[in-house]
Amino acid sequence: MGKRWFVILVWMLWVVPVLASLEDPGPYAVGWRDVVFTDANFGRGQVRGRIYYPALTLGTDTAPNPAAGPYPLTAFQHGYLESPEDYDSLNIHTASWGFVVASIGTETSLRATMQEEARDTRALLHWVNDEGDDPSSFLYQMSREGDWGATGHSMGGGSLMYLISYEPRVRTIIPLQSYRGPLLGGSSGGSQNLKNFTGSVFFVAGSVDFVVPADLVYAYFTEADTSRRNFYTLVQGMGHVGPTDFPPTNEPLPAADQLRLHRRFVTGFLRAELLGQQNLYAELLGEGTQDEPVQQQSASLEPALWVAPSKFKPGALVVGLAGAGGEQSVLGFSEATAQIPTPLGTLGLDPSQGGLLAKTVLTDAGITESLFTTDYPSGTSLYFQGAARATNSGSVTRVEGTVVP
């Protein structure tokens, strides 16, 4: 197969101290409202859902906060025999970080299928988007244009594999303990859709999940080989219902930690991908996971690069990259940018004003991170670049700017 080249253009991102962790509440109060409407776009009939949104005050039906918007739109798909209110804690948390969350309230019966849940979710997303143009709606000017995200648990996670086929604007998905098998409409068609998906995916599995064992979730991960970003996280000691408001208390990982980690994964990945806050990968894949009960793997065509203040060494930065196992990776820095053609792609740094941070072959985990210490004066602008090259797929490069803390 011929070489393919991927180049990400230079962009600036200032590193500032993290004032709140990903699992802490965000800066917005959150309102939520149950809605019922007749679908005018796809003929789905009567559709129900619960909408969570940045608001002026916390609570049911409170006034929205459009002044700080518009906000990215993201969906949530419930598990089998579950309903939107079973995931209030997780979705309120997501909305508190500046998202409108559309949680589907259909397909709650014994005869529910993943395909129908996905079709109703598509209808709900478009209804919320359309309401943004209606001055009489509580959603007026609340959701922004651009790509959409979606999270799903269990049946809802398996349903995401259908949603990405039905709705092209859904480009970031987070399948949580996603169902795989012949029931609920069957997952084989969803697997085929996933094999052609070019968006971003963050899979989550539990090591003691006996409803959807981790190896079934991992099978989805291996199928997502065309995805721009593709990550897998196995949480040790976690079972199946960790993202609900009532996680179990009889599993090795405490219930509070199960819900906390789901808040971290969902909020962090949506912010990284839909808001462009790529340095949050330090919390999702890098140093920030050091004391967490997780095992993680990356198999991304377009690696993520992050630069963030170190939690463990004051004054230092962590610089990390998540590509795919077996790739040759390079991390470098400079005080100035450039556009220099190389066998790995375009070098976006001026090598005369910087240096090499690390050069290695990525392990099976596909993730590497280096500690960067420097005597540059505080406030100095530096640029970091990461490249990963597979023998049959060329390279991926990325440049970010930062400020030495």
C-alpha cells in the first residue's frame, strides 16, 4: 500500500493551571426539561427526550443561559430498560461544562432495539437544532453549528454504531460498556458502520462487567480502524452500570469512583474533540491517569498531542502523544515555527531554536509522554510538535503553542 500523508496545521493553545479536574462541576448552572414533539424531519412520530442545558439557575425548567453560547450539541442514549432520568448525574455534569445534552426517552420497552433508538436520537438532535432558530423556544440560540457528539451506555452504546451511519454530523462518540451481540436488533450492522467511521471514538469497558464483558467492547475498538481518534479504556474493578445514578456498591471499585470516572471520560473527550481543548488528553490518557485504576490503548490514525503543567513536578510540563502501537514517534519543541518538508511530513518547528524531546517506538498501548523542564523565563512562548509514523501509512504531525508555567 502506498504511503498516505497527514498534516495538521499550526495552531495556538495557551497552557494555564488546571483550576478544576474533569470530574468536578463545570462553570455553568444546569437546567433540564422533558420534551415531547412530533418529528417533522424523519417521520418518527412522537419522540420524547430530556434536554440538559447551561442555565441561569440549577433545576427543572429553569431559564437557559444563551449569553455564553451557543454550545456544542451532544446526544445521550440510555441502556436497555433504562430511561433519561437514570443518567441525570452524568448529563448534568456534561452540561455544566458548556454543552446542550439531548437524552433520548424512547425505546424503553422490552422490545427496544438499537436501530430504533438511533433513529429517534437523530430526530431529537435535529429537533433541538431546529428549535435554536425559533425565538419562542427555550432552546433559541443555544446550540451551535458544526459537528455533534453522542454518548451511549450498554444498548445505547451499541446504538451509537447505527447513529454514526444515520447522522453524518455525529463525529465524536463515547460508547460506555456498549452492547455487542444478536439481541436488541443485533450489532453486526453497527460493526460494519464502525469500520467506515472516520470520526473520534472513546470506548470504555469494565473488568468485572458480566453483562458486556470487556473483550466484546475491545472487539469494537479493533474494528474502528478508520477512526481519526480511537481510544480504549478498561476500568479495573468496574461492572456494567457505573454511569447510572445508582452504580453498585458490591463491586471492587467503589460506586462513587465509577461515576466519577465516567464524568471524567465523557466530559473530557467531548471538550477535547468538540471544543478543541486537546491538552485535556493529559488528564484522559497521560499523567492525570497515573493513580487511576485504568488500562488504556490508542490506535489513532491522527494522534493526539498534549502539553500541560505537570501535577507531580512543579514548573515542569508533560508533553504526550497517543498514536498507535508500533509507530515511530517523535516529540520536539522550539521558540519559533517553520514549514520544512521532511520524510515524516512538514516540520512545523524551527530546529535552530529548539530541540528533540523524545524519539521512540510506541508500545502496544500507543501512548507516550515526556517530562519537559526548562530554564526559559516564565511567559516564554514555546511550540511543540508530535509526529507518529507507521511503516505503511506515512505520518501524522501536529503543532501546538504553550507558555512555560
